[in-house]
Amino acid sequence: MSAGVGVAPAAAVDAGGAKRAPLAGPQARAGLALALPSVALILVFFFGPVLYGAWLSLTDFDIYALADPSSVRFIGLGNYAHAFAETDFWNALRITLVYAFVGAPISVAVSLAAALLVDAKTTRWKPFFRAVYFAPVVTTLVAVAIVWRYLYQPQYGLVNAFLAKFGIPRVDWLGDPHWALPAILVLAVWKNFGYNLLIFVAGLQNVPRELHEAAELDGARAWQKFWNVTLPELAPVFLFVSVTTVINYFQLFAEPYVMTQGGPLKSTNSLVLLMYEQGFRWWRLGYAAALAFILFAVILVATAAQMWLQQRRERAA
Amino acid sequence: MRDFEREHPGIRVQVQQIPWTAAHEKLLTAHVGGSLPDVGQLGNSWISEFGTLKALVPLDPWLAHGALGRDAYFGGIWDTNVLDGVTYGVPWYVDTRLLFYRKDMLARAGYSSMPTDWRGWKACLRAIKEHGGPGRYGIFLPTNEWMTPVVLGLQAGSPLLADGGTRGAFQEPEFRRAFEFYLGIFRDKLAPAIGFNEIANKYQELSRGTFAMMVTGPWELGEFTRRLPDSLQTQWSTAVMPGPNGPGASFAGGSSLVMFHGTRHPAEAWELVKFLSRPEQQVRFWRLTGDLPARREAWADTVLTADERTRAFGDQLTHTVPCPMVPEWEEIATRVYEQADRAIRGATSADSALATLDRLVDKMLEKRRWLASRRAAGAKKS
């Protein structure tokens, strides 16, 4: 080991000149040795479980298998066929798509709007507002859920009391299958937008001031500046934020879990919630694993589509 | 607990409280992690699941030389603790469903007491409906609850599942008869075709006279006292479920004391189970929580039998039938009301709803059939 480190500087100079075979030389060996612990960890704790999950998804691993491992049967793609034949699955998929393609864009828009406000020249106490908007992100969801359940309470809740001022009749936010999904979305957006807000603020601070000044000299109005200067400059940040947010909303679990448990009438049941219920409520671990892989495929496709859209825009620009 | 520790100076009991909604997950993860307590309270619909997982200690050897036994308890309730002939729990408190009704509305319709059979029940509902006029019903049976159709099926003698819990028996004549009766209540508009979510406040609707009865459980004794207006407090009562011919059965629910697998203090744990099962402790628990005692002797307590509303529960408990003891039961039960709901709303006929139900349930129980056939093949070989 010490010999390897000793010759490293010489090897580095050497490597700078010509391309070398990746696994030759003492430097590479040292590099491998240094990388090995983390690679091993990834292999054991990431690829191991993923492969195990893939195998599970091809079996009927269930409560009987937990008691007697010999009762596991290999059923090929049976779990996947079962999922595609179930109305519960399609319902959960539809709701998950709503979370991802309605919830995530709203969340990103709210984050961006709030970031513009926080970053505006005329805003005072910027750190204060940043902290306020970030506070929901670091608050425990369970505590937040209790407060929001009070807000949404149909008879005494603040939300209904506020709406009543405008003559809007009472809504049973979490009990009505039509309103529970929007109610959960509002909570999720409120809870999570602060994180993206910080990323947007950082992005906004990196937009060169000269560009704005130049636009102002050219007589651009505020929204023109936003559209032609701020937004294009934010594009990379925007892509990052939208991809991660969409993925997060695909995996939405805690909010519906603590607020409605997927109800009423499964109207807020996301795929992850369905997976959880199938896996840990009914012990169909094989089926739940199959659901996980379906969700993985869906997320993969959605993310690839986002990247592709972004690339096309860049090429057009 | 302090009394128990005083009696057994060598034993110290640590009590951990967990809310019902989290109990199932907490106990299962504890089972996987090997950190289950010595003794626990388990909803008896979970016994089959935990029994299948081998998380419970069979209690038969302990019961063999002790004062506790099936005779001391309500039979139907005791049977919810027996899985494939092995006893895994001792009933602690009990739960069942029966009718809560408004005496004044029955009286106005010409009834001085609750009828005890299906025919009389339906006639009574019809009389109340006619007396009440439009927008009024006889009874509230939430369409998204499995309890009532299942209880009616049990009353009609349906085993619900056939062949050792490996197939649905919903198309058999017994369940079909109960199902027709249940659907008939909605067809004749004696009950509104709505679920829990579509009614804002059932206590309010009952006070208002939208309906005169509902089928519900013992916790409602307290809720009715708290939530109904003072003027109605003397006007409500409870009655045993009407059956096909005379007083009918209801389902056997409640909670049991179990010993978890891996306990290091089985003898002490058993002492605690015995202590908590004493009649005087059961009555004490009832006073504290309102949960009805499982032991028959405890019902000799005058406070329990003095009140006609509690007494009806005592009567009902002598007629209880357990639901099928398979781990899939809770999920099967949700399928029952889903199909019943479709038939009530006219989306399908009764026949095809039951056929669908059997098909779904058969699919769910496929593993059990396979396990049974494998067991049979193994038995033949040896």
C-alpha cells in the first residue's frame, strides 16, 4: 500500500500524457483499493436488495412463505399479469400520475414564485422569509399532519371557516372522495416547496446582474426580463428541480399515509401506498416487489421523457 | 398492574401502550425483529395471521392444568382463538354487533319492542318508513361496511368459506338467502344506499329521525350517551340481531390475551394472563374503559345486567359465530361489501355479484389450496 502511494506522483504525471489501460499500474490499484469499500457497500446494500427484489417479484412470496420458506413458488411474470388485471392497480397508477403531473408542476411553480419574491430587490428580511418557507420541510410530517387535520376538519376547521366567509358551503376535505386528493396535494406542496425554493434562490443569485441591466437598457418589462433572461439562465436548475420533484411525487407515500391511509374509497391511494399495503398489510411481498418494479419503469420513462424534452428545447434554442 | 405485582413480588410488568391503528404494524415488525413482549393483547381477527406466522405460543398445555377454559367464556368468542385445533389466545374483552334503535319511532309505527326475526324486522322497517314519509328510512346500513352482510350470512348458516377455508361459499343457498334479504332492504328503500362517507353525522341523522336503527358495536353505548340530545336519552335502546327464524347470531369479535413466541418468562406471563382474566379484574377493566368482559362470570355483576342496553349485549354474546379463521379474511370481507355495494347500486345482479365474489375469493385462496394439496400428498407418502 505504502509503495503504491509512494510512486503515485510519478504515475500521475505519466497518466497526464497518455491514456493507460484502466486496471494497470500501482496508481490504479491504489485507486481501486480506495474505491473498494464504497463499491462493496453499494453492491451489498443496493444491488443485492434490488436483485433480491427482482427475484421476489417473480415468486408468490407471502405470509405462508414467511412461516415456511419451502412454500415459495416461482410464478414467472404472474405478479405483473395480476397487477395489470387489477382495478386497484390502475386506480393507484392513475392517482400516482395525478400526484406526479399535477402535484409536481404546482410544487415547482410555487417554489419558483416564492423564490422570485424572496430574491426580489425590494424584499426585506430575506433570511427570515427563507427560513419561514423552509420550516415546513424540516418539520416532522406526523406533527404537521395533526395540525392539517384540524385545518381540514369539516365542522370546526379553519379552512372551512375561511371559505364560509365567502359563502362557500362546508367541504369534508378528507372524507369526500372528490376532495381528498386535492387536499393531500395542497398539503404535499406546502410541505415540500421550501426545499426547491432554496435551490431556485441559489440559481437566481447566479444569474449575472449585467444581463438584467442590459435587458433593462433595451427597455424590457419585468415579465419580459423574467421570460427572456431569468428563465433561460435557470434552465439547468429548472431541469434538476423538475426531475427530482416529479420523482419525489411519484413516490409520494407519507402524506396520504398519515392523513387518509389511501382513503376515502381509495381516492388518495398512491402506488407506493398500495405496495406498502400489499407487502406489509397482506404480506404479498412477491406482488409488492412486482409493483415496485413497475413503478421503477414508470419513473424511468417519465424521467427520460423530461430529459428528452429539455434536450430538444436546448437544440431548438 | 400494581395489584398483580403486589401478589407476585418476583415479577415486574412493563406496560407499553400502542394505539390500535399502529398496533398491527408494530407487532409484526417486532415479530420479525424478535422483540415481541411476553404477553400481548391481540385483536382476534389477527389471531389467524399471527398464528400462521408462528408468532404465538400454543396455550393448550397451559390451559390443561388451569381454571381457564372454553366453558368460562362465550363459546363463539373463545373459538376465534382456535386455529386448526390449537388455542392461541384467551379472550379478554369482547365485541359484537347488534341493533341500536329509537324506541319512540318504533312506538309511533306501532311496535312496543324490536321484532326478533327477519320477517318481523322487515315489516317493522316498512312501518317506520311509511310513518316517516319521504326522505325517511328504517335503518342505516353503511354500504361500505362488511359487518351486516357477513352477519346475515352467518345467521343463515353460511360457513362463508368452504373446504377448510380454501374456497368461497358465497354462491351456496345459505349466503344467497342472506344476500337477497340484505339487498331487499335497499331495494324497498328501507335503508339509504349510502356509505359512511356520504353521511355527515349519523348521530344527528338518527336524532332527526332520518332512520330509526343502526347495526353497531359496544363503544356506541358511550357515544350515544354523549352525542344524542337529552330529549332522546330515554328513547334509545339496544336489541339482539333478528335472525332468519327468531333471535339471530352476530359475529364474534374482541381482543385476546396471547403469549408471544420467544417469551423467556412463560410461567410469569401465564400468571399475568390468569390475573387479567379474573372476573373482578374484567369488571374493573369494563368500568375503566367500557370494553365488555369476555368471561361469563363477570356478567353476573349487577351493573352490567341492570342496564337493558348492556344486557342486550350479554344476550347477543351467547349467540356469536366466528368469522373464518384464515389470514386472508379481512381482505375477503372488503370484497364482500364491494360486491354487495355494486349489487345495491344496480351495477350488477345479485347472482353475478356472488359469482364474482366467489371467483375473487377463490383466486385469493389459491395458495391455501396448493398448500392443502401439498400437505395431502406429503401425508400419503409417509
